[in-house]
Amino acid sequence: MATHTEQLTRPAVRLRGLTRSFDRRTVLDGIDLDIPAGQFVALLGHSGSGKSTLLRAIAGLDHQVTGSGQLTAPERISVVFQDSRLLPWRRVLDNVLLGTDGEDKGRAALEEVGLGGREQAWPSELSGGEAQRAALARSLVREPELLLADEPFGALDALTRIKMHALLRELWERHRPSVLLVTHDVDEAIVLADRVLVLEEGRIGLDLAIDRDAGADARGEYRLRLLAALGVTEDLR
Amino acid sequence: MSAVTTTAPAVTEAPPAVRRKRRSLSPGRRLPATRLIGPVLLLALWAAASAAGRLDPGAVPAPWTVLETGARLWTEGTLPDDILTSLQRAASGFAIGLVAGVALALAAGLSRVGEALIDGTVNLNRAIPTLGLIPLFILWLGIGETFKIAIIAIVVYIPIYLNTHAALAGIDSRFVELAEVQGLNRFQFIRQIVIPGALPGFFVGLRLGVTGSWLGLVVLEQINATSGLGYLMFQAQNYGQSDVILVGLVVYGVFGLVSDSAVRLIERRVLSWRRTLSS
């Protein structure tokens, strides 16, 4: 069984010696991590490095996984998945309000992500980008203390992704939840986050603070360091 | 040098811009009442053959003879009573089968214990031809209405159970995860995710069940009944009245068609979110 999750009202994630394994293969190997309230953290790693396992552990979604360690997470957590995961039989507004109520809040959240006026549309009528906006609205309505996002823009085209980056950053600045964004895109991590973690073989291999006012040179430097931590060599760049 | 070359640069004529349209793989737009064309054509053939004297009136009476007989049975005979009796049997059996099928499917789909107890049992029940249970049910329940309703209920509940259960089991596990993330309780989960997700399968089962209830009725009323449409037809067979038999068949057919159309209509309303090939 996964470890007991302590509920705190203060929004901060605290992991101590978090271990998770599948079929005796260790995926997370004693992770220690603190995420202060309101920090935007990106988590990078190869596929299979345990990014999603870590996110699912924090979200409390790892029911049949063996593991140990201490995990403290806030009470109000929202999750955005790679797919928008809208229920096809509910209109957009009802999807946003899934598990909560307050129609006005739902309308306001849709307005915020630029979907005002589409409340009564069916999910099948939305484009990929619009569907992911609706998913963002659904996570916002719950006023999360912690927003977990599992490659939320992975299935979007490049142009839509750029717009979504701006939108997510804007929403974060307005609502200030702590964010843990799982991605495999180094540039996305630098553009969005204040702090980038690289997960490697179940451990945090690099913990890099991003100075958001830094110029292009510093950003290039971040990129090189992150790629190096991910094992991407010179000639592959 | 010819005149042609000295004039403005010879422009090779561009190939005409052919706008090739992709062949559409969808069956095309739905036309109103097209589903009636087949039956109407069949009826016309029947009438034409009768009028031309190509059909033996003793074996296959003409459509108008059937209509006349129907009208006569309706005003002078027992047809209204027979129809009412048959309708009551079908409706009671159908209602019980519907509730049982849905309840069992929910119980089997939502808990492992339910699945262990119910799913194998229903499939065992399915393997036994329901009409083969008639002798046993007569011994248990007597020859009255109860056994007829019980048999119809069994004929109805099996397709409803099977299709609803299959749809329940097929609900995307990602939606289950979403429900956990959104903090839905068990009741909300069932109402907002399980039931809408299983509805398409339920409607398939419902249509099979509706048809099945009529099917069971015909058989039941022809072997052990003293009233009802099947009884009317069975009696007509003894007296060689093929027109009366056809009246009974037409009534069965009309009921079958009407009930199936009603289910389709409800289905289209309830599942309006689905954009499929048929819509």
C-alpha cells in the first residue's frame, strides 16, 4: 500500500524518502522534495523515469502500488491530464462543474480560459486546444492549492501549445497555486517554471532554480545544463 | 521562324484544376421515413400478386381480406380483448425483465462480489434455451399468467443484462481516475459517469429485449393459453382460417415495429451527445 497522506490546510508538498515500485522494479527511489506554497515547478525526465509515478503518488492515485516514505500534500488538489478527459455526455459547463457546484464559478472559469459562450457545447464540438482549456477551467473551479499537470500540452500542436503556455502562466499568476508540471520538453519547462527538477532513475538528479528575468544567454545556459542532466550529448543537440 | 514563336511567350496550358472530391464513406444524409420503404414495397407486391390471382386465397388471402377479417374480429369478435391480454402479459414481463436486467448489471459491474455471484449465473441461464424452461415453469407456477410473465421476463432480462454489463465493463478507466481526482463519491460516480457511460449498451439490450418479449409471447400463447393473440391464431389454424392467422401476425408485427421505433426515438433523444455514423 502507498503511504498515508497527511492532509494539511497549508499548501505545500513535502516528500521524505518516497519510494514506489512495480513488480519489484524500483521506480521512485527515496525522493526528498519540498515545494513551497505558490511555487511553479517543472519535472523533467525520460519516459519511464518515474515522472508520472511521482505525480500520481502526490495526487493519491496510486492505489495498488507498493511503496514507503512520507508524503504531505494539500487538501485541494487539481489534476490536468495529457488528454482533456472531458465526459462526452456532459456539456462543457457541466464538465467544468464535475464534482462541485456553483454555475457562476463555472462560467467565470470558462471565461478566464477564453471559452466564454461555449458553455453549452458538447466536448466533441471542441478542438484539441479548446478541450484542454476546458480541462484547465475544470481544475481552476476547485480553487486548488496544488495543481498537478501530467504533460498537459503534449498532444497539442506547436502553435496552440505556445498560447497555452501563456494562458497557464497567466492563470498561475492570478491564482497562485503551487504547480507541479510533468513534461519531457526542456524548453517548455524553462518558459513556464521557477524551478526545474530532473528525475533520473527514480531520484532527483538536478534541482535548478530559474531566474525569470534572465536574458537569452542565461536561458541558453539553463537549457544546456538540463539537457546534460538528461544525458543528451553535444552532437545530438 | 513561325508567327507562333514570335508572339508572346508560349504558355503551356496549365492542366485544368481538377478538384477531386474524396469519396464519402458515411452513408449520407438521412431521409425522412425511409425505413418504411421496404415494408411498403413488400405490401405492394403481396397486393399485386393477389389481384393477379397468383396466390391461393386459402393459403395466402389478399391484404384486403385480412383487413376485412381484422375489422370484423375487432367489432364482432374478441380481438380487442385478445390484444389487451397479450399487451398486459408483454408489458408485465418486460417491466420485470427490464428492472432485473439493469439491477443485476449494475451489481455485477460495480462490485467484484456481485460479478462473482451474478455474471457466471446469468451466462449459465443464457446457455439454457428459455423456451425450454416452459415445462418446468408450468410445474412450478401453474398454467396461469404467472408462468407466462416469468418466461417473458427471462427472455427480456438476458439481453438487457448482457449489453448493459458489457457497456459498464467498457467504461474508460481514465474516467474512473477523473472521478477520483474530482472527489466524486460513490453515488455521484454511478449517476454521473457509470450510468451515462453504460447507456449506449443499455439501449442495444433494450431493443433486443422489446423484440424478445413479443417473441416469447407468441410461443407462450400458442401452447398454453385460453386467451390472447396467440390463442386466436392457434384456434384459427384448427379451422383453417388463414386470414385470421394473418391478422394476428400483422398485429404482432405492428406492435413490434411501434415498440422498437419508440425505443429508437428515446435513444436518439437521450444519446444526443453521440455523433456517430447513423446520426
